Amino acid sequence: MQVDGAKDTAAILVTRAGEWSAERLRIAAQEAGADLVERISEQAERGRRAAMRTAWIAFSVTALVITGAAEFWFGSFITR
């Protein structure tokens, strides 16, 4: 009788420990997932800003080249 009671108690304790462990693992996984999403979002934002800087630089260089070419071309029509 006492052996059966001890087995039942042990089974309950093992089950509760397993449930507690599973809950702790679930919480840890959620926290790790949230951290990962935050880091990925930060990296994506950095990439977006770098792409915008690159686009502005390309636009500026193109505008300067076009301005220079237009000045050269229109300058050939004007005689001094």
C-alpha cells in the first residue's frame, strides 16, 4: 500500500517537473525568438538606410554628370 502511494506520488512529482520544465523551455524559446526578431529588424533597418544613402549618392552623381554634360553641350552653342 505504501509502495503504491509512493509510486503515485513519484509519478505526480515527475509529471509536475516535466510540465514545469516544458513551460520554462517554452518561455525561453519565446524570449529567444523575440530577441532574434528584434535583431533582424535592426539589421533590416540598417540595410534600408544604407540602400537609401546609396540611392542618393547615385542620384547626386548622375545629376552632376548630366549637369556637366548639359553645360558642355549648351556651351558649344554659345560663342563669346
